[in-house]
Amino acid sequence: MADVQPNAEPPTPFGPREHREHRHEISSLAEFDRVATTGSLAGYRLQSLDLTTRTFALLATDATDSVFLGCVMEPDAAAKVRAGGALVFPPVPGLPFDPYHRALYTSDELFSGLLEAGYDATPDALTYRWFQETKAADDVVAGMLRSIHDDAVSDALDEHLAGAHVVGILGGHAQARGSDAYAGAARLGRRLSRDGLTVATGGGPGAMEAANLGAYTAPYDDTVLDEALELLSTAPHFSPSVTEWARAAFDVLRSRPGGGPSVAMPTWFYGHEPPNAFATHIAKYFVNALREEGLLARANAGVVFLPGAAGTVQEVFDAATLNYYRPQGDPTPMVLVNHRHWTETLPAWPLLRTLAAGHPMAGKITLVDSVDAVPEALAHLTGEAAGPGNGS
């Protein structure tokens, strides 16, 4: 038996430490072609690429310590890169989603086929059905694929939000289109987006959809949001028909293409609630806890809590826990909206204020009565001047 040095790093399929600390990702054929001309893919991570037309390059290129995630290759090329020290995770046939998804989703991708065949035929609905079936069967391979997918989505989300000032807007899914509360959440999303913040929501219906809608209409004249709210009011809720609810959203999108950016973070864990179509970048997860904590952790410009029920209450105290135990740095500002809701209907505010007493987070929480007061409240908590907003 060979001697093992006590301080030696154990061998791994990823090579020595100096390689692992300098990984690079390749997620386009153009980038592959650029790197392949150097003669070495060593240490690179290649994600969801069709490399069937790059066989010669693969045969001629060093692939030591590289990882191929869901890449399609000719058999000779796949055998060569494996023999050369690459780790290959092959595509998985028959899935309604790509577990190695290299970018954030779009609404067109998740709702593909909606207009022709209805929501039940879309990739979003089919993925939820697969999730339910494999979870019930306790399929270990399916669990692994879900984990790989969620990690890939988190990676894409971090790349997208790098350097952004992100404000989270959370609230109940029950706020119906056509209601004053829905319109208020939309105005808030529009105002914060116009102030230069990246709006991020839980990605579902109700208040979350409204905030993404507001961000989408931010580049347009104020009348565009009014027109959208009127059109959407014809399908106020995703029950009884997700198809009609989603089609109304796509009617708005077709009438005003190229709206403002925002992020949504929905989950197939609550797949009976469809994602909204107004976010331009969608990070959809299987594991709800990753989605919940991930949104709160990335909301570096603050989190706004609109009225909601159990899910929103959970999010309030998830954020409070992160702030309470934050080892360093400033706590994330938290703004709760609607005095009556948070002091009487679901009195989270008194408990939150008591919890914060004596901690740095005490100066980073506030309760306001309307969405119109949120921008100034956020500015006060962050110590910055409120933006002009270009209208509300």
C-alpha cells in the first residue's frame, strides 16, 4: 500500500488545486471556437452545447480536467475527451427541462406552446408534472438532476445580477388583477425600476406579477401601465384557467415588446401557482428553500414586504434571521407595507421590532402605510437620496 503524505491533497476528478482555482466556463459555440484555437480546454467547464459539428476540434484539443455538462458530442469525440481526463455529464433524454440549463429562463421558454395548445402543454407545466411524479416515487436520480439544475440556475443568476442594485418585492399571490392592491404593487415596481434598481420578485401571480409588470412598463409612458392593468383585469386570477390568465399577459407583452428588465424567482415546489410572464429573467427552482433564501440574500438594496399570508410571513422572518445573525456588513433594509395588515391582521411587525431591538438591524426596518412611501423609506434606510422616479 502506497504511503500517503499527511498534508497531500487527495486526488480528485477535477485535478490539482491550482487548476480548480482558475476554472472558466464556456456556454456558447463562439466561445468554444475561440478557446479551442489555443489547443487546450484544460480546466474549462462547458455547459449545454451541441458540439456535434466540433468533433475535429475536440479530437485535436487537450481536455485535461475539463467538465462537459449536458453537451452533445459524436461518440468518437466523447470517448476522446473522457480518455484525456475530462468528466462528462451526458444529456438526459426524455426530460421536459435541461438540468444543465446555462442561462436564466424567459417567459417565452417556460410558456412555449401556450397559445397553440394551452398551459398544460408548456414546458413549465410538464416540468411540474415530472417533479410531482418523481418526488412521489422517491427517485434518487431525479433528485440528483433537480440539484444539478438548481445549482446551474443559481450560477446563471449570480452572473446576471453581478454589480446590480437589487430590491426584492414580496407579497401574496392572492392579489387579483383589477384590484387597487395589484395596481399599487405595479406602480411600485415601475417607480423602483425607474430609480435604477433591479426589481426581483418571487415570480408568482398577485403582488409578485404586479411588481414585474411595473418594471416591464417602466421605460414607457405612464399610460402604458394603465392600459395593461385594464387588459389584465379581464383574467383576474390564474384559477380556474391558467391558460386564459397567461394569455392575457402575453397580449400585453405582444402589444409592448421590449419592456424594462426585472428578475423573478418562482419554484416548481408551488407549481400549482404558475410563474408570471412579465419578468425578463426567470430563475425557477425545484427547491423552494434555495429560491427563498437566494432572493433575500441577493436583495442588496432592500426588501419590500407587501401584504400576504403564510408565505410572506415566512419571508419576513427569513430576512430577519439573515439580518439578526449577519456576521459582518450592514443589515439588509426591510420595509413592510400596510400598518393594519402587519399590526392587526398578521401582527408580524411587533415581533419583528422586538426581535431587532438592540441589534444593528433595528435601524434597518420600518413600517409604512402605502406603496407610495416605499422609495423614500428605502432611501432613508440605505442613507441615500430618493431617486426622482420619473413619475410613479
